[in-house]
Amino acid sequence: MAGQRILVVDDDSQIVKVCTKALRASGFVVESSLDGREAIALLREKKFDLLIVNLMMPDIDGFEILRIAR
């Protein structure tokens, strides 16, 4: 599984930092976003194997991000 691409999306920078650090230490390629609009832009330009998304965010909720990703 190492080398797979993961997108972490959360409006809490500490959660993003901890998740990113742990996943990278396990060999994953990780990108992150602190808001939904940026996450959607990343999804449109890159392919990810897994999304880790906060469902309750202020601008665009995680459900909308997942709907667009699908």
C-alpha cells in the first residue's frame, strides 16, 4: 500500500498535521487541504486512492467533497 496517494481535508490544521505526518511515516504520498474549495481543485487535477475528509466544515462540507470526488 505504500506509495498510494491520500488527500486529507479538514479545517483544523492540527488534525491535518497529525494525519499527514502519520501517513507519510507509513510510506503514503499525502496532500492536504484546510478547506473544501481547495480540496475540490486538487481532486480535479490529481488522482487519489483515498480521501480522509471532515464531514462538518464551514465552506463546503465533506459530503459535497465526496459527491464531487465520486
